[in-house]
Amino acid sequence: MVYKYNFENATEKRQADKDLGHVLMPPNDGQVNHPEHLKQHNTLQVIQREALNGNYDVVKQMINELPEHQKKDTIEMIKKTVSDMGRTYE
């Protein structure tokens, strides 16, 4: 697939609307073009499951293996997930 429009950019979104008609989201290209997103999603699910099971040593190890730019957001997501279940992440 060739890049055409960034739907998060207002100017490009307006152009896409002109060319394609009103479109809220671009067609789903599946995981073919972005397999890293599936890997990130699966990793997050495993981390969440381990946190909910109270395996904080495993959680810390998995978070340490993440790229630096993902660590802070992942920790916040894990804290929220555990908190939503009425527990505290240590």
C-alpha cells in the first residue's frame, strides 16, 4: 500500500474527504504492514496478565526489556489495570 493520507493531520484529512468522500478511518491494512503493533499488543497482554496474577518480578523484568520510550506509558497502563481490579501495583 502506498502512503496517501495521514488521517490525524487536518489538512490531509480534508484532502482525503475531497478525494474519497467523508471517511472517518482509512481502510484496515491488517498486520501485513505493521506487524510490530501485534507484537506490542501481545506483549502488553502478557504483562497485564502477570501483573494481575501478582507476578511483579516477571512484570518488572518484561518492562525492563521494552524500549525506553515505551516504559513509562506501559507502567501507567499496568498500574491502571491493576487498580481497576481493586489492587495496588507495587
